[in-house]
Amino acid sequence: MIRIFATLILACGLVSPAFAVTVKEVKSPRGLTAYLSEDHTSPVIAISFGFKGGTALDPEAKLGLSNLAASTLDEGAGDLDSFAFQSALEDRAITLRYSASDDAISGTLVTTAPNAAKAFELLHLSLTRPRFDAEPLERMRRQILVGIASRTENPNFVARQKLYQTMFGAHPYARDDDGTAATVKAISADDLRAWVKSRFGRDRLIIAASGDITAADLGKAMDMIFAELPATTGLNVMLAPATVAAKGQTVRVEKNLPQSVIYLGQKGLKRTDPDWYAATLVDYVLGGGSFSSRLMDEVREKRGLAYGVSTALAPYDAGAAMICSVATRADQAETSLALIRSEWKKIRDEGPTETELQGAKDYMIGAWPMRFTSTRAIADMLYAVQRDHLGIDYIDKRNSMLEAVTLDQAKRVARTLYDPDGLSVVVVGPTVKGAAPAGKPAAQAP
């Protein structure tokens, strides 16, 4: 019963609205820094942390190294084998997860306050003494290989991966984070141990916490968990700038499917760009706003060509892109593509209307409190705030920055950002005879 109660607490983790979130900077006795939102209304603690430098640093011959390592860090550490380590987590309703993205290795720990000491100990062991025993390593490797094999027939994955290859060329952002079957098979336990030694340096560490923990106790916990890590590993995490192609190329991948999947992309904005807030509002108007967006209205509501169509900004440390995706009936693929191109051009030429801009602001500001509905969500947000150098007062000032965007600013950003002639397009699906081409001559994908 105790375990069930703790699990329910962790699953719900309800907290106060966003405007009530108070953030403080905490310094540990040994000099580590974290952002903390303290809340003692429920006995839940969440710690989100990460290290700059992610899958983009994996060597070509061992691509997938970071993903395999992140998948295996909690499969035994110190004197605990995989079964004992996982049992220690489960018996106390502790959640420990690692993940690897292009630019970072990150993790999250969620625990109840009575089990915090054990949770901190297990996290410390996973960072400093992971075992990488043969059985769990091969088990995780098999899972990743199955995923790699299954994705080769997934048209959404194929389209997205081909688009990133088309946009980013030889840059590491064009690669699949999980690697290939050959590179994953080539990774040894020694490779994983070397990876740990090179990736976990305190000079690249970001820590955020929320919940039932005081600043003093968090300081002690940070030192207990992280202070044993090396001050630096000497790893250079700076990537070459990523240049996004603007050739307007269309690539077609022939697959015998009832639907065609279309991905489009072009250069976007980095998160640090002063036009970021205007760009997010314009993106909401075009395709990021689900049923409130122009693309959804034109492609789905008016013509019934697709169940959904969406856009998103995709900022990375070394570059940025904008992505659009749609799945549509194969014989309507060219019509859908032509409509998307037309709306891309229209948003560039005319920008949003005053009504559309205000609607985007109303939604994004009104939905902001929903980003803070659990202890873990708050810790994740505080981690992102530090990662993106947004400032400790970001949660309080974010809405005012959106509200400050004027119609003239939004129109200017739309004119400079959107490039309908430079869009990279990937169409995965069958060739339909008699369909009028939408755009430039296609290049057949290898």
C-alpha cells in the first residue's frame, strides 16, 4: 500500500499555478549551482540535470554510442547488478531516466522525500560507477537494434531523416541519434566506460530541482550526487556551425503506401535570437497552433486532404531549422504540397493579421500555467531555463515578452524568416500517374 500511495503521488504531482512558482539560485558547499522551486505541499522531489554535449559528438564509427550509454546507465551501478538496482528503484517508487539528444545528455530523478537519500545515492552511483554488465548491455542493444530495423519502414521516420540529411548535409545533425545496426553492434562496454569519463564533467553540468526540499538540503544533495565527478573532462563540445540548405530541392522516396508523408524544412532561428518570441507567434499562426492555424484550416478543414498538418521551430546549439509535416492520400500529395507552399509564401508576403497575432498571444499566454502542473515539469522547465540562458526571472517575464511583440515586428520576422523558394521537401510514398508536380523537379533519393 505504501508503494502504491507513493506511485500515485509521483504520477499526480499537482502543484500551484505558474504565477506562484518562486525560483531561487542555490549554491552547494562545494560550489555547484542549481535553480530550485521549493514546494512542501506534497512530499515529491524532482531533480533535472544535464551535461552539454550530446549525440552529435559521437564518432562516426560508433554512432549511437550516447543513446546506448544513456539507455544502460540505470542497468546496474556500484555493487548492485541490473536486477538489484532496478529493484531498489521500484521498491521505493523512484523514477530515474537518462536521455541523449543532439546537444546534451540529460537525466531526471523523481522521488518522495522519505526515499530521497536512497534516490540520491542511486543517482550518484549511476553517474560515477555504472557497471555495463554483459546481460543488460546486450538486452538494451537488442532493443535499440529492433527499433532501428522497424523505423526503416516507418514513412514518418524516413521522411524526417531524409529531410535532415537534405538540410544539414554532412553536419552531425543530419545523422540518426540511434546509429545504424553496424555502428551499434560495434560499441563495446569499454567504449561506454570511456564515454562516461569523457562526458560527465562538472564544468558542463546544469542542475534544477523542485518540490519538497530546502535550499540547504539541496546543496548537500548536489555535493553528494555530483561533486565526485571531475571538474572537467577536457571535452570540446563546440560543433561547427550548421548551414541549412536553401536550394529548394524536392526529394522523393518511392514507397508503396496508401498515403504519402511530406516533410518540409528551411533555416530557422536559434533560441537566443531576439526575434524568437515574434517567430513563435508567427509559427503558431501558420501551423503550430493546431486547429487555430492557417495550414490546418486550408489543408484539413476546407479540403479534407489530411488529418493533421503542423509546423515547429527546431533550434539547436549550432544551427536552427523550421519543420512542417503532413500525411495525406497519395493521389492528393501534390495538392497538399502546393497548398503548403502557397501558405508559406502568403505568411511571408503578408504576415499575420492583428486578430491572428492576438489569438496566438492569448493561447500561448493562457496555456503557460499548464507547463507547471507537476513537480517534474517545473524541474524540467528550470533546467531548460538554464540551458538556454534565459535568466532566473524567465518564468515571470516570459508572457510579457510575448505580449510585447507588435504586428509590425511579426510581419518583419515573417518577411525575413520564411523562404518558400528555399524549402527543402521530402515526399515518401508512391508515384501517382497524372499528378501535377508541385514545385521544382524532383531528385530521386538513393
